Amino acid sequence: MKRRFLIGIALLLTLVMLFINAGPAFAETDETPAPTDEIPAPTAEAPVPTDVTKQCEYEGSKFSKYFRSRLANFDETEKQALEAGQWISIRWTDADVDYVCFSWTDAIGIAPPPFTVALLDLNGGVIKEYEGEPYWNNVIEIEDGVYGVRLTVSEKAFLYTLMAFSGSMPSDFHPWQPTPEKLDLLVIAMHPDDDTLFMGNIVATYIGEYGYEGSILYLGTRTRIRRTEALNGAWIMGLRTYPMMAGLPDIPIKYREEKKKDFLVEDVELELVRYLRRVRPEVVVTHDDNGEYGHWQHKIVAAASRLAVVDAADPAYDPQSLAEYGAWQVKKLYLHLAEENPIFISATMPLEAFGGRTGWDVAAEAYQ
């Protein structure tokens, strides 16, 4: 794995991509946006999260004595099932709670089921209630006067963690903003880590440093651990709006023949068209035609992306997403390592938004 990382980061130094259509897309000119707010490197002085869940109590519409053993930890084997309409809460009286963190889990899926969040007062009354964001890992910053959080689901769901912390939030939780409805830039990665290995400098430079409205679409994110890896890497690279996850199957090369019908070009193409119409990116960046190191799914993503940027603008293609979002014409498609019209992006330029670290440094940290 280490050898693969070194090769991938070296490729970032001479990132070569194909562009389609005329006109500048990401040329660095006097009109390049000013850096966004600095994204500091982690320091030893950063607050340490303190787990105060033991000082809290769980309640539920259907109480279980196993709430604490299932939810007050990060045990991969434990989860709490909630049926449609059921709720569960965590409450405290004297605990110093700064954050309540909770995670949904499931075998597969692109988003957790719909749910509502209620902030509770000392007596359990509702201070505020709102629709929860479709994030797998959620964090709520607790304000004065709040003494509990209640989650209510409208469909069957599985809760993996519901815990309280003081000082800061654990490293797997981030204060995400909603996914934008209109993007300048979309990075499409087959797996979490492909974006850091082959396209990490794109996110750090154009989203983190220059402030373009961008996002990442991860295709193979069926398991909880892979989703969490994707979220952590994206946050380190400077993404602050929640990335998208398609939940397609991650099929190792040795299972290609057995499972190839589960990952066809036409199916991936349809999936991509629906995302392109939904977030309307001006520019798309994705994998090498030859799959970087030959990975068959990378090759299919590149081929499907070539088709999808055309079909997203075709009103005859996929009437369902056309009715929901309308047609969309992507202006440019960049493929990693393409030979036609190469564009090189430096990974050694200091990035002000990252405290002077380079794209190389940021991608390396995100990969870890």
C-alpha cells in the first residue's frame, strides 16, 4: 500500500488531463479568486475530545437496556435498530456537553433514512426541532440551555453511535455544510483514496485554496468504514460541503469476471448523468482511461464519464432525472493522465489556505 501511495502522489506532480470544449477552465490568472479562510494544519494544542457519555442517559420510544452497550462506543459490531416513527434521545443534567455526535450505518445505501432532530431543555421539552441533514456522520454543537438531543426516524434505520463530548468532536466527525445545488467543479472518484492519490491536489488547490464551489462524488461507498474514510480525507483536503456517495459496488480485480455484470458502463453512465444534472458542474475531473494502474473499475468510470457529460445535456436521455433536475451541459471534462491537450498542475506550490503546506503535503495527509 505504501508503494502505491508514493506512485500516486508522484503523479500529482505532473497531473495531466484531457479538456473538452474551448476557453479557459482553471488557468491561474489575475482573476483567480483570493484564497479562502486558512485551513490550519493539525497542532498538538488542538482541543482533545473528552467522552462524557457516561454522565448522560438514553431514552427511547421503545426503551432497551442495550442502548448504552450499542451506542456509547465505536464498536463495529454493534448497532441499534429503529423502526419508522421511533425515537431515541441522549440527555444530561450536569455534564459539560459541547457536542453530540451520531452515526448511521447500513450494509449499503447512498444516504441514511430521513430523520428529525429535537433539541431538548432541562425538563425534556422541545426547544427546537428540524429535519436532519442526510449525513452518515453527524455532529451537533450544543448551545447554552440545551440538555438533550432526540432523533426520530421516518423509515427503518440503524444507529451506530450516539455519544456526547466536551472540548472538541472526535476525528471522524466534522461540521459539514449541505452539498451545493450548483458546482464549479466536480471530482469523480471510484474509491475513497483515489481522489487523494490521483486528484487530491485538485481539491486542495481549486476548492481549498482558490475557493471554487466544488464537491467530490465517491462511487464505491457501500460500507461504513469506507464512507468515513472518504469524509475524513475530503475534510483534510479542504472540502467543507458534504460530498456525495453513490453506493456502487467496490469489486476487487480478482472478482471482475464473477461480478462484472454488477458494474457495467451503461449503468455507471446513468448514475453519473443523474448526479451531473443534480449539481450542474461546469467542470468534471475523473480517472485515467487506462485506470491509472489498470484497475478495471477506474477504466469504466472514465468511459462512463465521457458518455455522461454528453448525455446529461440530451433531453431524450433518462426522462426521470430530466423531469427532476433538467438537462445540463458540462463545459469541460478532464481525465487524469490523458495525452491530448495536457494541463500540468503544480503540487509543490505553497497554499495559503493550508498555512503554506503544498498540495503534495495535503494529499499525503488526506491519504493517511
